[in-house]
Amino acid sequence: SAHTDRRGIVSWLDGRPKPSSIQLVHGDPEARAAMAGYLREKLGYAAHQPEYRDTLEL
């Protein structure tokens, strides 16, 4: 499977320059909210979980 868990995502992020924001757009709403909260509160990322039809400026 190409999917990963929180540990895998954090490991992947650790090897890169810190992005200005992270948009979590795939997965169950509860799981995305939990991951966004973890990234914000524990690691200091600007993490968001946009809803269906939300628009983002890239």
C-alpha cells in the first residue's frame, strides 16, 4: 500500500524544509483533524484540513 501512518508522515516531513502550510485532503474527517492537531500542537506546523469545495490559494 502507498498509505502511511503518522510516524511515516512525520519522518517524511523531517527530511524536508518546513513548509509554510500543510493541507490534509485525504482520509476520514476525524483522522485528518487529529493529524492536523498533532502537526500543529506537537510539531508547530500550520496544518489544515479543508472541507469539500473549499478553495485554497497556492
